[in-house]
Amino acid sequence: MLLSADRSETRRDRSLSFEIINAVAEREGVDATEIEPPEYEALYDVLNPEALDALFSPREDGTPRSNGTVEFRFCGYDVVVTGDGDVDVRE
């Protein structure tokens, strides 16, 4: 099953790391505030959230970065984050 956390209106206001937590929480049927140790993995144990956010943030002159993807395992799910802000969570 594929769950996408593509929220175009909110992407500018929320970090990709927040979107990852939110997508996993939706998948688990819990509030995003519950995705924390000891019940769940800490995102920072899997990757550096600030580095991920910076990787896909616009350049200093405001131009977008080239499209790319980052894939990793988090809380038992395969997570795919794309440069355009999509977060896919798959079993």
C-alpha cells in the first residue's frame, strides 16, 4: 500500500522531516506526536533531518534545486522523499 504525504499548500511551511513523521503517523493510525522513542525509531537515528531539509530547500538565490530522491527505511517502512516534496511511505 502506498501513502503519499503530498501537501502542496503546506510544503512551504513544513519541513520534509515533519512530513515524514506525519506520513508514518497516518500509516500507523496515531498522532504525529506519538512517533517517538521508545515505541518508534527516532528519525535522527536513521538520517540527519536538517541535512535532508537542506538538501531539497531552494538555493540562496531562490532557485529550486534539481529533482532527486532519497530512500531509506524508517519505523519498518520504505520511505521515498523526492525533491519536489513528495513523501511516499510503503510497507
